[in-house]
Amino acid sequence: MMETQLWFWSSVAVLAGLLFWPAGNLIWVVSVRRQHRRLGRELSSNELTGQRRRARFIAFFVCSIFSLFFCLNLLGWPSHG
């Protein structure tokens, strides 16, 4: 019983962790390109740092929620007995 829950939640955490870096970079690149096109100039280092923080914040939630739904679909909800 407890092993099933531990396996499920560790699978969610590992998948979210593995997806975090590429998803964060993808969100950051799209965001920087959009800002560059909108402003018509190169972004400063402070603006790039702010965009990276924003991208990581968004990626954390996107990857966590995606990982939870993916594991629910693949493994099902861990049974309680």
C-alpha cells in the first residue's frame, strides 16, 4: 500500500524534474523572442534575468501538473488498500 503511493509520487517528482530544464528553456526562449519583437530592441541582462525567473516559475507549475496527469493516466491513482 505505502510502496504504491511512494512509487507514484516519486514517479511524478522524477518526471517533473526531468522536464523542468527543457520546458523552462523553451518558455524562456519564446518569451525573450516575443519581448524582442514587441520592444524592437535587444533585452538588457536584467530583463533577461527577469524573463528566466518568470520562465522557471511557469515551468515549475506546468511540469508538475503535466507530470501528475501523465502518471495518473499511465499508472492510475495509487490504491489505498
